[in-house]
Amino acid sequence: MKQILVYGDSLSWGIIPDTRQRFEFHQRWPGRLEQLINQDSPRVRIIEDCLNGRRTVLDDPFKPGRNGTDGLQQRIEINTPLELIIIMLGNNDFQSPHIFTAAEAAQGVASLVQTIRKAPIEPGMHIPRILLLCPPPIIQPKGVIADKFRGAEVRWTGFNRALKKIAAETDCDFFDTGTVISASKIDGIHLDLEQHQQLALSIHPIIQGILNC
């Protein structure tokens, strides 16, 4: 079976907006994507590596292990062989303890791409393609995360354009999820159930094209 690694944060982990609960595997977009790909026969395994609060290259001042570069090469080794790595990160770079601009968050993703490509995989094993997913724009943060993301909707502006440019420069595939889904109106950051399902439906043909399946 072909393996896909999803490297993300709470949007892909499937946190239910304004709670600490989690959507079930078949409800969140990686699980639904696996179902769609395998609806005729089992061909693809989705490996979720999604951590709440994960940044691109920044440290969380209160929780360890949230820097996206931490252990990334080892994760590639652990899960090799991989056909595809999907990265959907960036939103946590706009948390209030940080001063990253949209362009700097995109450069953070570029650093992750370079880290992945330097991972020591076994000789003869497939070098995975990389798909960069831009999360939908942050809207006014609400609820329990409001203070943590104070002003994030302003600093996020232009992140999709900056990330698309990074994808072109680093020879990665790219998809702007904001063209098909939006952040939850409940908290302004995360995805509602309907958004998870729609994202899986929208990127399904893209994944099929990449994997030739």
C-alpha cells in the first residue's frame, strides 16, 4: 500500500471548535480522504502526525515539542517508504507570543520542506512528493482561544499568496484550502465537521493525480 504522511496541527488533528474534544477518524479530513481513496479497493494508508499548537519553526513558550522541525527527519525515517507528505501548518505562527508576518510563516514552511528533503532515508526508497495545503484564513478568534490568537486574522493576511510562492520555489504541489472551505464561525480558527468533509472531497482528485491511482 502507498503511504501518505499528514504533518499538521489542530486543524488536521480534528479538534472540535471551542472544545478540547476530537472528531473521530472518519470525520476528520485525513480519515475521510483515506476512505475516499480506498472506496474501490485498499490502496493507500494515511498516517496522521498532527499535534495541537504545532508551529513551523517556532517554539511554544509554554509547551515543549511544538516546533515543527523537532524530530521531523526521524518521523520521515520511521514512516518510510512514503509516497507523499502533506503539510498544513502556519496558523500557530500567528499566536500572540510571536511576531511572525505572513511571509515569515511561509518561510517557516519552506524550512520544513528542506528539512524533509535532507532526511536520511534508506537507499533505493522512494523520495516522497510534498503537497503544501494553506489553511483557510483566520477570522476573528472567539471563545477559549481568543486571547491566544489576538490579532492573528490581521497578520495572517497574504499567507496563502506567500505559501503559493514558496511552493513554486521549492517544487512542491500546492492547494489553497480557503478556496473551498472556511474557518469555523465558532472560534475563527478550526474546522467544523462539514469543512473537514469538504476538504477531503476537494483534495481527493489532487491526491489521485499525484499518486496515479
